[in-house]
Amino acid sequence: MTKDTQKLDFSTINKTTAKSFNEQKNLIKRLFKGNTVLCETCKQPLNLVVPTDTAQTGKYGVFCKKGCTDIELELEMVL
């Protein structure tokens, strides 16, 4: 007796995830270069929050004032 197994096709999910990741990566690159990038939802400028010499704790990432965009980053300070 053999069971029929059904293979799951994750190709569409993988493509969507990769596209989203690359879009976020490029957005972060533009912010690191000092470019102004607007939130796609509220059209407010996005803020890049990174650790500084005086403030090395907190939530780091890319945020808009209204909270539509919230990309949290894990950053590590290397001295």
C-alpha cells in the first residue's frame, strides 16, 4: 500500500519574500546614503534610527512618524 504525497510549491512565496527583502534592503541603502525616502502609505519622510556613541540601546531601524513603516534592524556596534 503506497500513499500519494502531495508536493507543496513554495516558489511563489519565495519569489514574493525575496522581492520584499530586496526592496527593503534598497530602501535602507538609500537612507544610509542620506537620501530622503517617503513612506508608501502616509508619504511622510522615513527616519533611520541607528546607535550612536551616546545612545547604544533602543529600537533601531526605519520608521515613519505614523507607524505605517516599521522595519526593525539588528545592529551590532564594533569598536
